[in-house]
Amino acid sequence: MEIDIKKIIGALGGTKNITVTVAGDFCLDKYLYSDPAMDEVSAETGLPCYMVHRKETFAGVGGTITNNLRSLGVNVYAAGVAGEDGEGFELLRELDKTGVETKFIVRTDKMCTGTYTKPMRLGTDGKYKESNRIDFRNFFETPKEIEDKLIENIKKAVGLSDAVIVTDQFPRLNCSAVTERVRDAVSKLAAANLDIIFYADSRCFADRYRNVIVKCNHREIVKTMAPELGEDIAGGAVFSCGKKLNGLTGRTVIVSEGDRGLNIFDNGHYRVPSFNVDGEIDITGAGDATNAGLVTGLALGLNMAEAGTLGCCVASITIKQIGVTGTATVGQVREVLEKREKTD
């Protein structure tokens, strides 16, 4: 499929005219910074206590997508679940900071706010290194009344949107915002609203969607479609699984493959190349950055290959931002695209 770089650059001027709803799983990313020189010994246990001297919080998972959409100038609604806890307060605060409309977030005291707590320890080289993460998750089925309210909110948001991105993050069935009932509701909404783009990034349940553009990475698609292969993804497994999933969902399937770019399955197969990046990188959030750029491109009227190129471009900018879940501005994206146009 043809990729017109000038067309992509020109379309970027319209990002403020489109609205995207990000629905599903949201988390708080919480970074805790400590320096061994500040350690104290606990009088109660005799063990070292790490003194946190700095904390940084960011909206994660779906929040990483909203961060990138807002950085590109897109209008954004968030539809998810947040607990009535401190982490829920911080998550909503971070979403509000970037200008995301949060009225479709369901607040509840029956679930905790998903949180990735990331202890960052100062090393002898003067750099912080992440140690074992401490996660907050729900390990019981999402109450039906919360599902009902979230489905109702997604329906309301769809009527205000040009596109919907579903973030389907967690492996435990029915224990987070995106449950089987939510997937089914999204699939039905997609069938009933053909003028709206529906897109789902699903780590473990890509095969449960219908009428929706589905995206996962090359390991996830093989684990979902051919679990008997285990970690063996060679020998055309990605290709065969992509074709199979495309036939099952009835819509385009996108399979990311790191620095090899995107595999697009849509009654055929083609590849969208990634952008070369020099120097140190941090791939945290790269997939979410790709999602934001790609769906922005589709909402702006680009074809799938051009939208995929925009997604890869956004990700190439964010992975150069070390130690944070990065974002890309329209100006940065335009600069990278102009460089590619000159070298092509």
C-alpha cells in the first residue's frame, strides 16, 4: 500500500479537529527515587530502609495513549475504572493535567486502582535503575454494576468520538475494566457505528473481538492463536496467526514486531517499516505511542500504511526519552517525517 509522507505531514494540521475515546484499562505509573547514601536502618527490623526523596506519577496503560494523543493535539475522552483510593486520585489528577476529559471514568470503592510502583535506585554511575516493580491489581471478577456503568459510559463517549481505542492490558479474565461483557459490547458498537474507528490493543484476548481493528505484538499473537507453539515464533507462525486472526475478527489485524515495524493483515499482508533510532532507548510505552499515532492517522483520513507510519514515527520519538513514558509533539513528528522524506 502506498505511503505518502507529504500527505501525512499535511494531515497533522488537523489533529485539533478530531476526538478519540480511550476506553478500558488505566493504571497509575508511580516512580519512587531513592539514594543508598540516604538509607537508614529500621529500629524494628534491623533492615535497611530506603528513603524516597522524590516521587513522580504518570497516567499509564490507557493513560500512556491519552498522553500521546493530547501531545499531538487530539481531543480525548477517557472511559475506564478508578478506585476510591489515593492512586485513583493521582491517576485522575494526571489525566486532568493533560486536558483529558475524565467524566466517563467509573469511580468505585469495590476495586483498587491498577498501579505500577517502580522503585528507582541510584547507582554508582550516577544513574537510576529500576528494581522489582510493586503492582496493585484486582484478583477477583469485576462487579456487574461496574461493568454496566462502564459500558453505558463507553456508549455515551462513542457518540462524541471519531475513534475509540480499547486498552486491554491484563491477563486474568474478567478481573479488570475490560471484561468479556465489555469486549462484546465494544464489538456490537463497532458493528453499529461503521463511521467510527474501533481499535483494540489486547495482550491476551485479541481473538475475542469482532468488527474491530485489533493490534498486538508478534509474541502475543502466537500465544493467543497458537499457544501450542510456546515461545517458538519462527517458521512463519506470526504470518499464519495474523491471517487467521484477520479472518476471525473480520477487520484489519496489526502485529508489531519491535524494530522491524508493523505487520498489517487485511485480506493480504504487508509491512510498515519502523524508524531508525540511534543511541540509548527506553521502549516502555512504545506500543501505546504507536497506537496513539496510528489511530490519529486513521481519524485524519490516512490509509492504513500511512497511519502505521505515523504510529511508528511517534514511537521512535518517545523511546528516546529515558526513564519516563514519553510523548511526541506535532512539531517533533513533522521533523522526523521530513527527514525520512528526504532520505527515501
